[in-house]
Amino acid sequence: MHVQGPQRLGDILKTTSIPGASSSPPTARACPTCGTEIKALQITLLGELKWIIPACPMCRDRAEAQAEKRQRQTHQTTRRERYLERWPDWGLPLDLQEKTFRNFALRDGCKGAFEAAKSYASGWPQTQGLLLWGPVGNGKSHLAAAILGEVVGKGGVAVFLKVQKLMFEINASYGDRAKENELDILDAILAMDLPVLDDLGAKRWSEADRDRLFYIIDERTANHQPLLATTNLTPNELRGYIKDRAFDRLMDRCAFVENGGKSYRGRGHSA
Ligand SMILES: [Zn+2]
């Protein structure tokens, strides 16, 4: 084994200086960038005490924080791009793309749901689960779209999923020409900041569909991840449409808010 190296290095250090190291204490100096006073630091270099002026700790922390922030932003941007490629316009159908809280027509019976949706959006990402239920066409999807818009505005990744369409897509993923499989789709949904399950009780789901819904609901709620859902059914009816266990998870983790307003349909308003 070659043992000469370190000894030789020690000899070299005695005769040459390393940048910034000195054997007598230098006076403190002010950081040229931020003005913070930087004190000299005594270190042991190969058995010898040396004084060095370290890098400004304030500037170093700031640079590290900036680098981290840039990295986070880049990551978030690519993540949003990836989702938008899969679900253009965050999955919103054309008739819901312009829906906000401001253009929501507040009618009798809607106030509670409107306020709940607004506070859900303003509290996001601290808010967890919300299920809006009530008659067909009374603005539940409008409110869900408005929440989605605010979440996306805050930098979140949210996707509006018409449950029936989602089930068609998953079934299509078993076709020969499919580019993605069922697990790709479900995993993408689970990795979102906020998936919106719109029209959870659109029909009596097949056993396979019920399993998928349970998987999404169970994974989201078990991991304390936000979830938003709408349904035209009463909670009691909904229980019969999805698995009991999925319903129980929703009860545990979501606020059930009734939108008691009558339908807007046929009055020049959309859902
Ligand atoms: Zn500094």
C-alpha cells in the first residue's frame, strides 16, 4: 500500500498556502453582497490550526433556497404540462371552462353549497374532501369547476373527471391500440393534487367500475389527500350505487353538502 501521499501533502501545505487559509487570525470582514459580518473560523487542516474566512452564511442560505425553489418550480411546471397533455383544459368540458364563483347564479337553496365550495377553494390545500349533492342541473358541476379553477390558479394540479367518461376510457385502455393501461390512468389520478369525480352516481356501476371507484376513494382518503365529488343522488341512494366501503370512506373524509337549489336547465343556465 502506498502511504507516502498524505505525508507529502502535509509537507506541501507547510510550504504553500491554500486559498483563504492563514495561520494568524484575520479580522472579520463584511460580506460584499449583503453586508453581514463574517467572522474568521479556526479549522484544523492536516493537524495544523488555520484561520479561514468562510463564505457568507446568509448569502449561501439564500442561494440554496433559491436553487431549491427553482427546482420545485421546474418540477411543478413539467408536472402540470404532463397532466395537461393527458387531460387538456384540466378535463373540463367546454360548457364548464368559464365557470367561476362570480358567474354562479345564486338561487334559493344554493347558498349553503356555494359558501361551502368557496371556503373549500380558499382553504385549499388545507381542505380535504367535499361531496356536493342535490338535484340534477342545479349548479353542482359549476361549483366544482369553480373550485378547480381556483386550485389550478394556486399552482395545483386538478382534473375534472366525468365518472362515466372515465370508466369508458379505462375500458378502452384494454383495447389493442391503447397507449396506456388501467393502472396508468388510476395512478395519474391518485397523484393529482385534486381529482374531481363528477356525477358519482351517474348510473348503477358494474362490479369492475365499483372496484375502481373504491380504489380511487380509498387511496385518496387513506392518504389524507383531497377529493371532490358531485352526485345527483341523496347520500342514501349513493350508498347503493357505489361500494359500501367506498361510501363509508367518503362519509369519514368528506363534508357532504346539499345543494338544494332547483334545476337551472331550460332557463338559459347550464349545470
Ligand atoms: Zn452575504
